[in-house]
Amino acid sequence: MRITIRTAVTALAAVAALSLSACGDDSSDDAGGDSTATTEETPAEDETPAEDETPAEDETPAEDEGAGGETQDVFDVGLGDCISDFNAEEQISELTVIPCEEEHDQEVFAVFEVPDGDFPGSETFQSQVETDCVGEFATFVGMDYQESALDIQWLEPTEESWAQGDRELVCTVFDPAGPVTGTLEGAGR
């Protein structure tokens, strides 16, 4: 099975994610600060949420170089957002959200809550991705994940973001062949 994560995991033979509150994975990679998320290929990674950090009212998000989107806090990215690629080997705190009609690398297709309790760790996140993200993939793309040319990544909480209440697992879909224009919903490939 292919999968990716938020700190982000690329191709796990499983999936990846990102969204509303904060997601990352349980790797001990800390990008310094509690508003970062981690990304990596295959198994899980950590990211820490940006809790109460919001830009000043007169500040506007920075434009991403080479992309037509806005840089947003990783915890503000949600269902249906199209985003630029990110380093799946590091915790991330920001992502560039791009209109889906423009060329982009990934699309958030599902967001799941992780059950409350002690920090579950990467293996538990990966298991939930294999069940929930892969299960929702067919509904979104229009064909089973194992038969699709598309792949999954996800964003998961880091230990730090978990301590701050982050319980989201964010699933993204992408084309390993490169950027796409338009949504991958119903792509059937």
C-alpha cells in the first residue's frame, strides 16, 4: 500500500494529510517552535501546531515564489484545499494554498479525528491512514487506491501539537507524475 504523512509522508504503500487544527506525526524532528509540522516519506512523522499564533490584522499572507497561492499556517489548511508540495522529511508550519484551478501538487481530500488519549505515535497514525484515508480515497477519486495511479500523503499531530489539543489526521492526494490543474475529485485514475 502507498501512503504519505503531514509532517507529511509521501508514498507508504499507504497515505498523507493536513487541515483544520494541527497535524504532524510523532517523529522527534522538531523544526523549532510549537507551530510546525513534520513531513516525511512512508511511515509517520511529527508536526507541531501553531496554537494561538495569528498574523497581525494588517499583515497578509506571503505569496509563495513560483506559485499563485497564499502561504497559510498548516493548521488553517482544510478539506478541499489545493496546496504546493512540501518537504515530507521535515516538520512544517506553513503551506501554500493554491486555487485548484491553477497548477498545484496536492489536494486535501479528507480530515479525520484521532481518538483522544495518550499520544498514539506514528504506527497508530499510519494504521488510521491505511483504514480511513485509503477508505475515503475511492469515494473521492472514484477508484480503489491500489488500482489508482494517484498517491496519498497525510499530516499527523506531533507530540508537541498533540499536547496542545491537535487531533487531526489530514489526507492529501497527489499525482506522482507531477503537478495537476483542477481537482482530483472523480479523476478515476
